[in-house]
Amino acid sequence: MSETPHRYTAELAGRIEVAWQDRWEEQGVFRAPNPAGPWADPEGVAEHEGGHLLVLDMFPYPSGAGLHVGHPLGYIATDVYARFNRMLGKNVLHCLGYDAFGLPAEQYAVQTGQHPRKTTEENIAIMARQLRRLGLGHDDRRAVRTIDPDYYRWTQWIFLQIFNAWYDADAPREDGGTGRARPIAELVEEYRSGTRPLPAEDGRGWDDLSHVERAEILDSRRLVQSVEATVNWCPGLGTVLANEEVTNEGRSDRGNFPVFKRRLRQWVMRITEYADRLADDLDGVQWPEKVKTMQRNWIGRSQGAHVTFPVGTDAAHPGIEVFTTRPDTLFGATFMALAPEHPLVDSLVPEGGWPEGTDDAWTGGAATPAEAVAAYRAQAAARTDLERQAEGKAKTGVFTGGFALNPVSGAPVPVFVADYVLMGYGTGAIMAVPAQDERDWDFATAYRLPIIRTVQPPEDHDEDTAYTGDGPAVNSANDEVSLDGLDVADAKERIVAWLEDKGLGRGAVTYKLRDWLFARQRYWGEPFPVLFDEDGIAHGVPEDQLPVELPDVPDYTPKVYDPDDADSEPEPPLARDTDWVTVEADLGDGRGTRTFRRDTNVMPQWAGSCWYYLRYLDPANGQALVDPENEAYWMGPRPAPVAGAPAGTGDPGGVDLYVGGVEHAVLHLLYARFWHKVLFDLGHLSSSEPFRTYFAQGYIQAPAFTDARGQYVEASEVEEHVGDDGTPSFTHAGAPVNREFGKIGKSLKNMVSPDDMYAMYGADTFRLYEMGLGPLEQSKPWDTRAAVGSQRFLQRLWRNVVDEETGDLRVADVDVDAETAKVLHRTIAAVREDYAGLGFNTAIARLTELNNALTKLGGDVPRPAAEALVLMVAPLAPHVAEELWRRMGHETSLVHAAFPEADPALLVDDTVTCVVQVGGKVRDRLEVPADITEDALRELALASPRIQALLENGVRTVVVRAPRLVNVVPA
RNA sequence: GCGCAAGUGGCGGAACUGGCAGACGCGCCAGGUUUAGGUCCUGGUGCCUUCGGGUGUGCGGGUUCGAGUCCCGCCUUGCGCACCA
């Protein structure tokens, strides 16, 4: 233990930190005033002349294991940014709540045999303690929790808004686009008044229809629908999952269980109606390109055409519809391929044997087409997607024995079944154009099918490959239309026009995005605010009867199955509570109290996190999810679009800064945008995007160690040894181990908790260390011991203000000397810029330099310099800054103190060092006046003896960049 | 396979529009304070060197008076997508 009584140790840091956290809380310094709503404080809002700022973190999920040092990285960064902006005079809203419904909490509860509410609340308490100890400047009044009925009442309310809305693709929008959600009541009115024709034109009006018939019509238009669909059934979790929750390997995102395709009736949200806007509106937000690309890929929009190929053998056959992005290549379609599951396959297979002239390669060795197709389908069905991928790109298929007619050339084309065609995309059938498609080329060469080039490849193109680029069309004419000579874009346009004219096809857009499967057969989630009547018709629970509370069932354990039992059936825990399921209710529709059956599914985990940032704005509002004035103030569109937005793009509004990992790119970020847009369309919000600026942070990776068997050993027990050449080696219990870097956690046995850091160094040092590691967007390795560097910085800062021996103030009311003033003001200018751009690592470097410069003064530290340094350090290390600020005589917290401003006069130098190069190599340095002329500098440089010595053969030219550089080029 | 990032000392990382490579920190070395040091302070620290200097930002070319930075071709690592018609 140190004998120095007033040293800034971890122990002292801890006392200071807890004391200031208590003070901040008592004084409510982080409470941001709202313009309206239950906390309306317009005067408080008006005091902030610097405007307003909304800073957001990823909604944390309280796990049973507590935090590790990787978790707070983003929270610290947003806190530093928020604190900096408060010191610029802005009204800053920064808070944190808890996303606490969902699978992990439920699984943890099941494992420990406790009720999920109990374990979840305990986990929240642990996490809240760990985060509070970090000194985050959050508005404590706004810490919402998704599991509270006051919160999920609004989650259910939003569900009903979406349920009671339909998408009118023709309705104009305020932003100039077309298509928006409208209340279902307006659709009813259109049907009733006759302005919109009813789907079944049997002469009856809306009022003539039975309530079942009306419900069927409306339900088919709602943005939430119950549909019979192919879903992802996960027996290991006992629930169905959304596409976004299934990994590329066909397993569950949570728990890594196998997922099977099943036909089931389920709730889906019609996110596909928003596919275009979700893709297009990415232009207006400032997000990393990587994340935008991931969303665009997921939405997977492609433009092309649907084309129908008649089936020649049968006039009554509907024909085979394909989707293609290259209708311009239609003349080169020499065969077709259908997915093995395609419903039309059977209709193409002729009875009896192979048609005349069938190539042996097409038959798969079978005696008849029927046999060949059956065998191929059986083989395809037996293989999982994973196995298909593992077999690489080899193309296989068999001839169906049937032919279709190329609609532009009239030529018969053989139809194959091939598993490189996927049932889930487009129409499940393709026209194959080997000359312009690599996959079709591979298939055509393997099965000896004809290849017709319809785009002229450039001369240097390999004749043995497909050509997918642009070029003039060739071989593309019939009696009525010719594409020859047109480029790809023009050819597409002309052929689509011709196809549409002939009724053979039409321009079309397809998407990879599928509707969002929204029901889960679990317990720990928001109940659906839906009641089914005796006809099975779903009714929304009236708003004044919300929330539909999650009942406290005795057995909340979900029915899970053997993870590989594909044939099992989902069984929601809520269905077991028959008292809850059956309910007497009056829907206020004039039909009085009737008996209903509740929906026993619960919402997915994403529901609560889809809109939490809106509730932060007005968490106590009992009348609305957010007062419109509050939403407009915090999130409304700004006058200027974001940097880099294409011309003509306006600002969509939204959160000013959202920091989080990239792992939510296609889940949370897509779902939240969808809900936000629906609420925008329905007039509840002024912003059309939830997150104007998104910043993807890197991860913290910690060293993990494996022994000779490849097993992980406890990282905290590993000893490091430094060899003579400086390279480290590692041992565990005396045996050598290997170091690698990976995610922090139990599985790699490399857990480091923030609690460890608080005990060893204190929260301020921990914050400083995390921010100093490197750029926020990069992943970087953790090294607990290296945090001493940050601790030394704070100790030096402390010593610059407080005498370690006596505890007296070392700051003196003296002027700052000229040299120090220069350093000080340069630091201010640089740090301001760094903070504004989230460049915390470089800000720390600059502050360290200033701190070291003050240390080197030796004697008393001039007050103006010490105060400016403390204020600048405050966003990063707020507790020690507050303590020093107070010891320097200030009675109020520095949370709202003005950030130091640089004096521009002190940023310019009188003299600078000029580098003199010969042939690009530095040979001399000259101290010259900053305003020296080019000519004077050239003369000075050439006069230098060191330069003269190198110019024996004369000078060819001299490049002068006054005042910093001269480059002499010798002859 | 396609696409996007990124490769700088023993380590994490600095370097504005091409203009002093290695800021700041860890580690390491030396010295000081200390009975002691997993303390603190001071100085040093890319590599090679015959101490003049040479060389150096993944590799190979190029543009330029001048390249970590721009262009072309490769290599490696990470991430995303992966028969998307």
C-alpha cells in the first residue's frame, strides 16, 4: 500500500466515483427537459441555446452472466459524446432501458428452475449496478423495461395499429413518394361507399356481406395477417422463427438448433410491402456502407420480367412462368429448368418412354421420364441445403420429357428438373440462357444443350465461357421485333414492351425479403392483443382494455422437443391456461359481451426493441406512446440532409447518433425501420426513419489460451514470459500454452468483468483505457495490465492539481506562459474536433501531451491551464474531473460547464521548421518565419552548407512549398 | 466463387487535401528515489551500421521533384453474400 496519503489510487478513485454518482443522481443533472407531455418543461428546453441531441445505445439484454469488459465500449463512447455535447450547451437526451422479454431470459429461468420474471429482474439489477458504477450520464427517469405492463401496453398498441392498417400502394406520401399504410377503417369506408370495388363482383354491396365475408376481405389486406405458410420450425426451442433468425447453416440464431421447414398457420407482418422504401430510404441516412449493403442484400430487390413459356404438348396447360432479370436474352433461352418441388413438374412428364432424340445424358439412366423425375426428386429431397452446398457448384438435373415453346422464337425448348433452381425464389422456374449466364452455361455444357449468343462479347472474351456483361444484342429478332444492335438496357425495354403487348409477360420486381413471421410459441413475451370469436375471426382488443397482461401461469416451461424431431408440433405454454384463454369481453362494436378465445402465441423478442427509442422520449405518457411535440423536437427532420446523401434527398429525421455492433444489421435495424415507417404513415411520427446516423463499433477481443490438447485454460491463471528478443511466451501451471484472441466469455475462459477493473483501477481509468485503445469502429485486443497507462495519466493529472503528500491545491492563480498557452490552445482545438468525430483515442493522446507538458513545468500549475485540462478530460473521466473541479473551488457540477474554446491567435506559429530535401530525402532543417516568401525560402535553403555539399553537379529544379518544405532536385 | 474492409516497431495504434513515418500508450532498456518493489520520477527505444550513414509502412510494378497516402497486378487476414435466375 502506498504511504503517500493523497495519491490517486484505485481505492481513492472508487470513493470519488461512488460519491459523484450519488451526487449526480440526487441533483438529477442528466435529466433532459421535454417540451411537452407529462414532464413538459418548455423553459428548461429554451435554456439550451445549443439545440438538442438524441444519443442512443443498443437496447441491452440482461443476461445471467453479467457484463464483461466488451459490453460497455459503446456505452462509454456515447457517454463521452453526450457529455461533450452537454458542455457545448445542447439539450442532450441519453438514457438506457432494458430489453428483457425473449428466449435467453426464458431459457435461463428454465435452467435455474425459477420464474422468468424473477430471474430477469435479478439480472437487470446486477446489470444496472455494474453500469451505474461506470458513471454513465443517463436520464434515470427514462430507464424503460419491455417487461413492464406500462411499456408493453404500447407494444401491443403498435401491434394493433399495424393490424388495423392496410397498405395502399397508390396513395401519395408527404415525401413525394407513392404508397403508404392507411387505417383499415378507411378501406371499409371505400368498400361501403363503392369508391373501391369489392374483390368478388357478384353485385352485392359491403353491407350485404356477412361479417365473416367482410372479415375475410379485410384480413387479406391487413399489415398483420394470419397465413398458412412455410415457416422455420425449431423443435429444440419449441417455436417457429423468422427468416432473419435462421443462420446460413440452417440453424437457430439462438441456441444453434436445427430448423425445419413446415407448413403452419402463423401471424406474419407484411414487411414486404415496405421493401422498396426500406431499400431506397437508406440513401437518406448516414450509416456505414457495409450495413446498408447488408440490408440491401437482405431485401434483395431485383428488376426484370415475368415471362410465360407455353407448354407445347397441351393447349390447356397454363404454361410455365419464369422470372428473369435478363429478358433481353430471351432469344438465347435454349432450355428451361424447374425446381424439384415445382408444382408443374408432373404436368410436364409424358406417359411412356423418352421422346425421340433424347440425349442419354438427360435421362439419369432411367427407363422413362416418370422414373427419372421421381428418382431425381427423391434424391433432391433427401439432401439438406447444407449438403447441397457442400457438393459445390456441380449442376445436376434430369429431363422431364416435356417441351415448352420459347415465346419469342417459337422454338421448342426441353424442360429439365434441376436443383440449382430454388423453389423459394422467383417462380421456382427459370429460362436458361447459357450464353449469358454462368450457371446455365455449366448445365448446358454438362448436358450437351445448345448455346446461342445473344449479346456480342468483346473480342478478348474467352469463347468457352458465358458473357454476362453489356454489349450489342445479336441473334435476337423475329418477324415482329428485333433487338439486334441494342445495348442491354434498351433491349430489355423493347422486349418487355413487346411481351406486354402480346400478353406473354410483364416487367416485374422481386425481392428476397419475406414477410416477418411474428408469433412465437413461448411464454416470456408480449401476449397478442387479439381475440378470436366463435367464427374464428380475429378482433383487436380495444385500446382502453390494454394491456393484455401476461398471465402468471404455473407452468411457463415451453414444450421443447428432440432438436431433430422435425415432425413435432408447436405448443404454446399459454394454451395450457384455459382460464386465461377463454374470456368474456365487450369489444364496443355494439354486439355486447361475448365469449372469445385469446391468441396463445407471444410476440418475438424484437417487438419490444422495435420502438424503445420512441418511449425514451416520453416514458411517463399515459395518453400516447409519445407526445407528438416531443417526437418532433427530439427526432424530427433537420433542415439539411446527412452528409453524402444523393442530391434531392431530404433529412428523414431520427436519432442523432446510434452506436452498436454490426450484428443487428438485418434484424433489429430492419424491423425497427419497418415499424417506424408504419407509424409515420399513420401520422403518429414526424420522422420517417428511426436512426439518422448509425455508427458500427468494433468488438473487444481478449486473449485466450489453449494447452497442448487444444483445450482452453483459464486465462487469468496464465503467466507471461518475455524472451531475449522481446517476444512473449506463455505458461499455465508450468506447461506452455498458445495465445489466441477471441470473443470474451465463458467458453474461451477469458472473462474479464468491469467489476475487476473497478477494483483494480476505478471506473475513470477503465473508461479512459477503453476509449484510448484505438478507433471506435475497429476491433481490438484487450490487455488488462495495459490499463496502468491510463491510470498513470489520471495520477499525473491528479498531481497537477493536488499535492499527494499534503492534499493541498497545487494550482496557482498565475498566468500561463506563452509556450504552455500555445500547447493548451492547440490541444483545445484538436480535442474539440476529435470529440465531435468520435476520435476519442487521438483526443486522449492530445490530452496526455498537455498533461505531460504541465507536469514538466515543475512548479505550480497555472489555474487557467489546469481548469481547461480538467474540463476537457471531464467527458472521458468525469468523476475525477468533477472532484478536481470542486477542489479548485467550483461549487457546481461541471456537467453543464462550458467546454474550453481555443484562441485562434494562439494556433498560428511565428516560426516553423522547414524541411529541406535533396532528391526527396531530408538533408536539413531550417527554422524560418511562418510568413516567409517562396523566393526567400528557396534562397535560404540553397545557402545551407549541408545542402551545398550535396549539389556538386548543380541544380535541375527546386520545388518550394513555403513555409514547410523545399525539395532540391540535383542535376 | 462474388463483394467490402484492412495489412505501419515486440504490441494497441498516430500521420489534414501526396510533403519531417512511428504521435500517445503498453512492453522493454538504463538511471534516480526506496530496506524492498508488480511504486513513483527522469531518459532511451523501427531495423541494420564499420557511427559516415544506409534502410524501412504485406509483395511486385507504375505515376510524381516527392507515395503509408494515388494507379495496376498479386499475397494475407477479417467480415458479408453464396446456385437469388
